[in-house]
Amino acid sequence: MTGRTPPAVPQDFPIQAAENEGMPPRQHSDSSFPAVVPARRLIGTLTLGSSKSHPATKGFWSEKGAPKRRPLARSCSRLAIVAGLVASLAFPAFAQDATAPMPAHAQPKSYGEGWDCDRGYRREADKCLAVIVPENAFATNRTYGAGWECLHGFRQVDDAVCLKVVVPDGGYLDPSGKSWSCHRGYMEADDLCEKVVLPPNAYFSQNVYRSVWLCDRGYKVEGETCVEIAVPENAFLNGSSYGRPWTCERGFRENGDECKRVAVPENAFFDDKSYGPGWSCERGFAASDDGCTVIDLPDNAHLDRSGNRWRCHDNFQRSQGRCLLNE
């Protein structure tokens, strides 16, 4: 058939590989190093198919048949070596933890690599040392902290000493077992509990943040004593810790140090508001100087919500005491 292309005939190409090509000769003396072997070339044959496969060989072989040098690849290799050296120097702990053998009194970690010391031991470098429990202390068997705590009634001093808590007379050991407090009726003074002397008409306070003692009802504190409160007639003790200790009875108003009766006019009732005259008018009456007067409603008006004033109906407006129709 005339339209087909004949198959490519394999061809032989000479290949030359240079040993030590491009490398500078070493300088040495005849007494310390052997002579450098002269460079020699290897002659071979590379069999290829059609010419279409030739471009695949470009980049690996020079036009003269010698292999090309690749400076970028060499630089990357050198950087990788340097980075490995830096990492091994910068993170010795990780390398040590992963490669160091597990010492006595240790066990592998429950997760990850490495090991942890057994209970009662603490890690120091690559060893597990026993926790030394001082006198008057007990081992906590915890993996954190010092590994020990002082017994109840002892407190830690410095780093490894447990001293007994000295409770003074009139005091008791706190539930924590590490400090003390004074009994009721005693007051802390330095490292002692001093007995409190109650004045007449006083009692011991239950509130530790206030005074040790308080005065009985009807008395007030003055210095170190309790004095009686003067309550005026028609008043009673209110027990307030501020302001006046007494309050006027209902129907009376405070006037200086006295309680005076409120005069309620006719058609009014007593009003115990803290302001005003002490009374208010009944509904349909308005307050005046003489007391409470009846409200005279004009036409088309009604009492408002208070019951002590009036207003016009809707569609009416007030004018000179009357309600006029809106135009």
C-alpha cells in the first residue's frame, strides 16, 4: 500500500559519560594521598525508535553527550540536611522523650509517645525519683503537686516541713485543720484569743464581720456602753440601724423630737404618706385652706381619676370654670 509510512528503523547513537567531569582536581602531596586517576570516557550505544521520542531525552543529556549538572537540586539537598541538624538541636526534649529508654518506676503514656512516672514518683530528667513524704504528712498519690500534704492539725512551712497548729485558749481548730478561730465571746488579738467583757444591756453578736457585741433592743451603742433610747410619747422603736430609732404611731406625725396628732378635717381621712399634711379629702371633695370643700361640677363635666378634681367630657373644652362645646 502506497499511503502508509514505513516503520522507523532503530538507530544507534554514541553515548559518552564522563567520570569526574567538571570537578576540580584535588591538591595533595605525593606522600599523603594517592595520585588522582585520570578522567576517562565511556563509549556506548543508545537505541531509540522514531525521532518523536528524542525530545524526552532533552534536559538530561547535553549536546556533547555528557550529563548536565543540576545546581538547584544540590542546593535543596544541602538545605534539607541543615534543617534537620537545626531541628535536632532546637528540640532535644522531643527527641530524647521518644528515644530515651523508659526508666524504673515508669509506665508508657496512655496516649502518644513517651512515658510517665508511677504514683508516688516524680520525673527528674530521665529518671523517676520517689516522693519523699516529710514527718506529719501523707502521700496524696496524685500525679500533680508535691505528692504529699500535711496531716489534719498541721500546716506546711517552707517546702518540706509540717508544723503543728497551736490553738490558743479560747480558740478552736478550723475544719480545714490548717488554722484556728476564736470561740464566741472571745476576740482575736495577735496569736491569742482575748475574752470580751460585755457591758450591761448587751449581747454577743453572731455576725463575725460586725462588732463582737451589740446592744439590747431599746438601747444604742455609745463608746463601750449601751445607753437607753429615749422614745417620745405616741412612738415605738423601729429597730433601724440608721436614722431615728423610733417611729410615730398611726395618726401622729413627727415634729422634732415629738409625735403630734394629725388633725383630720371633715370629709377627709388620715393619710400616712411621709409628705403632705397627713390627710386626704374624700372623693368629690377638694383640699382647701379650711379643709375639704365639695366640688361643684359644671355641666358636661365629671370627676377625674383622683376623685378630687374635675374635667370636661370629650368634645368639650374647659373655659372659665365651664365646659364649652368644641366648634
